[in-house]
Amino acid sequence: MNEFFTEYPPVIKHPHTSSSHHQVKSIDWQAADDSLQVDRTVGEVSWAIPGKIFFIMRILREFIFNRLYWWNRTIRIIYK
């Protein structure tokens, strides 16, 4: 089994380090949130569903109420 494995080369420490002006500064998220000019009296939207579930449910609803409904009516007419 060892014939199928590939040896990884050893990790070598980079010889250069970044200077202090390249260091990432921490972000004050509370100050960022406080700086937003928004109307916070507006409540959350309850009718919007995020993500894939919304699209899946929309497709399922369209299938049930449109395609399945018309298929049922068509089959009844054909086989009367």
C-alpha cells in the first residue's frame, strides 16, 4: 500500500517576516455598527425566506398548483 502514497516535503519557515505596517488591524465591529445610518424601528421581514429552501419551495408549489393540477385535468379528459 505504501507504494501509492506520496511523501510530502517538509515545511520550511519563510526567511522573511512582514513588517509591523503590514499587520492586520483589529476591527471594532461595535463602532462600525454604530456608524450605520439606518432606521432600527423597522422590524424583520417575515415573508422572505433566504437560501435554497425558498427556491425549492417555490418550485414545489408551482409544480403542485400548476403542473399537477393541469395534468390531472388533462388525464381526466383523455380517459373519459
